Amino acid sequence: MSEFGFDTKCVQEGWKPKNGEPRVLPIYQSTTYKYESSEQMGRLFDLEEDGFFYTRLANPTLAAVENKIAALEGGVGAMLTSSGQAASFLSLFNIVSTGEHIVSSSAIYGGTFNLLNVTMRRMGIDVTFVDPDDDVETIRGAFRENTRAVFVESIANPALIVTDIPKFADLAHAHGVPLIVDNTFPTPANFRPLEHGADIVTHSTTKYMDGHATSVGGVIVDGGKFDWTNGKFPSLCEPDESYHGVTYTERFGPAAYLVKARAQLMRDLGCIPGPQNAFLLNLGLETLPLRMKKHCENAQKVAEYLEKNEKVSWVNYPGLASNAYYDLAKRVMPNGTCGVVSFGVKGGREAATKFMDHLKLAAIVTHVADARTCVLHPASTTHRQLSDEQLKECGVSPDLIRLSVGIEDVNDIIADIEQALNA
């Protein structure tokens, strides 16, 4: 049978039950795994044999979900993490060391901006933020001899900037470094960065992949095509004395990056999700294409309503013909972008707060991208640690309201917005 379509992969990939085994992915709620000989256990520890020996590194439930996500994104493998923030950190720290440098889009989630701008700088890793809309020559000027990675979001949270992935991929590869793309908002249902030149993909699976606000998690997907032997990444190409002298590129070929991330970073940092969370994530993935279609349909109608409302000062949604990213979004994300709409209410920050307080269906929560409609004021919550200048760099204005449109009846969502605006 030829390769399954995307919708089928969401349901069928990952868990392949054998005769008499459970049809539904089981929860392997165990920290340890029994073997008949110490010799076999030794081979597992030497990475000479596949298997499970401690859930801090790998677990059968997690492995099934990782295989499914790798298939959805088109990668050679994936590694689940305890949060999206952990996925962002590990994806970079796996290849960037003290004294080295990252080029990052400035239009990224506030927590990730802080991770790069504060925490990783304290580790001796420098970063240059660039406007994703800048021309090629301007962005090229941000690269240094010690640059080791480029990091962007496919659709920026909450600025909703649609990033030109091929442009950043070309720039990264011209400098011999990989492009890492956080693909949380569109999900692989609407966009697959590896098909557009990216090398590594990350997600906060807490959002649309889970889809029901039940489980915090993240994932790193390895495209398996980047040449780590170009002289810039000795940690992948020289013996790792902390792991019996294994050389990842020699032993694991296209999967070298991912094996190192698991064997070295997950071993030492231990930020792995529990089997129960992976099980819940898998349930969400089974309905991902259905939900994303509904999210996008509802968000489009809500954005069109807001654009016509005289009490709204501005609306940002890539599906609107008036949007600066409309043409790019239609070209690379023809099935839709995401269910998040940002807008401003006339009257600024005070009016935005009053509007939110009067919502009845939409809840004010520190979350985005699940089945229920929710709303947040980033400048005073998720991005409150940033200065006004940093907020501007991230594409966040003081009056910006981030509305995550759910899968309820869109007429009810619009009615709720209307009564809150009137109030």
C-alpha cells in the first residue's frame, strides 16, 4: 500500500498493534524494564541495541507518539519533552555551546524571547534578534563566524507574522548552520517546515496537538538531512566520552542530532513527559486535522466580523485579504493558518481590559490553541517581562488582544464578542 495520507497518519501511525495486542495505544506506566541478561542491558546503555531501560530516556507510550509526530512532519524521528519551552531550549543547546551564537527572529513567543535573551546569555551563548520581514542582506549581516543555529516561528505568537521559511533556510544553509522552526500555531496539518527547507522542527504540543488543554508538552523533530560534518559541530562528529566514546554522526547517520539530544541532554536534564501525558497527546493528534479545519474556519469568520466593527481599531489575521501576510500564507499554507486572531479595541489598554472582563463564553486564561475560545492580553501577562522596546520587536502592541478561536458554534463566539464590545 502506498504511503498514507495525512489524516490517516494522524489516526494510524505510531502504534502498530500485533495479533492480540490492544487496539488503542496502552499507557506503559513504568519507570523500568526487565531484561534476562546484564549483557543485553549493557548493549542498551552503549546504544548498540534499541530498547527501553529507563523512562527518563524513553518509554514505549512516548515512542509511539514520537513516531507518529515524526511521520506527520516528515522527519526521521522525534523526541517528546516535558514542555514546549524545553523543546525550544534542547533543540538549540544540543548544538550551540558557550561562546557561540544564535540568530533568531524577534517575532517569537515572549517566554522563548526571554529564554534566548536572558537565560542562554547567562550560559555564555549570544543571540542576535532580527526582524523576520527584513530583507536578505540585512538579516545576513546578523550572522557571525561562531553562529551555530537560526531560530524562527512559522507563525509568530502572538504577532501572527508568517515567516518566510525558505528565505531563512537559504540564509542558514549559506552559513553552514541549521534552521530550527517552531511550528506550534499552524501544526503539520497546515504547514510542514521540513518541506520548505527547515532542518529541525519544534512544537509546544500543549497547544493544538493536544487540543484540549489537558497536558503540557513539547516535541523536537529531526529532518535528518543537515550535514553536521561541516566542521562547525564537533560534539556530533567527535567521540562523546560521556557516552562510551560514541561518535553520533558515524553511528547514527541521519538521526545523529536526535540521538545526541536524547542520549546526552535528556539523560542529564530529564525533562521528559510522563506516559499519561503522551497518551492524552495521542488522542488529540487523532483529531488534529478535523479540529484545525474548524479552528481556521471559525477564526476567518471572527476576523471578518472584527474587521467590520467600528469599535475595533485594527485586526491581524493572515486569512484576511487586507493582511500583509495574506499572499505568503495562501502560498505556503493553502489549507489555513491557525485559529488565533489578534486585534485592538478603540480606547487602548483600558478598553481592552474592560472588553475582556465582559466576555462570557470566551475565558481569560494563560493558554492558547485549544478547543475552547479563550482570550489574553499579552503585554500584561505572557510578555509582561519585556520592555516596551522588546514588545515592539516581538510585534506586540500595548492594546493587543490575543483571541484563540475555539471550535464552538461560530455564531455564539461572535455574539459573545459583540456583547462584550457593546458593554
